[in-house]
Amino acid sequence: MSQSQNLPPSPGAVFAEFLKSGQLRLQVCASCGKQIFYPRTVCPHCGSVALEWREPSGKATVYSTTTVRQKPERGGDYNVSIVEFAEGARMMSRVEGIPPADVKIGMALKADIVQANNEPLLVFRPEGR
């Protein structure tokens, strides 16, 4: 048996497995209480290794946004945003359900897991849609 077979899955792989099962889980540091994204083995805020997987509220707001321009035959314009979860972590994703130009900083969002290319993808939708 090789050494790599004895290692636990990486934090990124654990996150992906949660998404595959239709669940959203993010890490929270048991020492300082801060929510963390992207998945890690050490808290970037306090250096603790006491990280736990918890279900966030799914509520978020647009922290930053841009529209990526594409020709219609390539799928048309789409939105790329940095969203901030109510619990504090930020991540890059996209806002779906509205035209890219309608995505505004401060807009209230709700997390959603969709399928893209047969893989789960975490996206966000305007709150109430």
C-alpha cells in the first residue's frame, strides 16, 4: 500500500463531495469562529487546525461583480461575482436568474447547487427568486 492511500481526502475534495451530494458545507474555525473559503487545512486567520464543516445559511451579498462579454454563439455574456456569505467567507461564483448587467454590489443572494457539465456547481440567485 502506498503512502498516498493512507492520507485523508484534501479539503477541496471534501467540499466537492458535499456538493455532489447536494449539500453546501463550508469550513469554520473552532478556535476563532471565522468561516473559511477556499477549503484549507489551517485557518488563515489564526493558524488553528481545528476546522469544522458546517452548513451555512446560504445567504450572501454581492461584494464585487463584472460582466464577461462573449459572442452569442459562445453562450453570450455572463456574470462573475465575488459573493460574501452572511457568515463572512467570500468566494468567486456567478449570479444566475437575471441579466448580467442587473447584478449589483450589495444585492441579496441565496446559494444554489446546479449541474454544469455533469458536475455540481455552486451559484447564487437573487434572494426571493
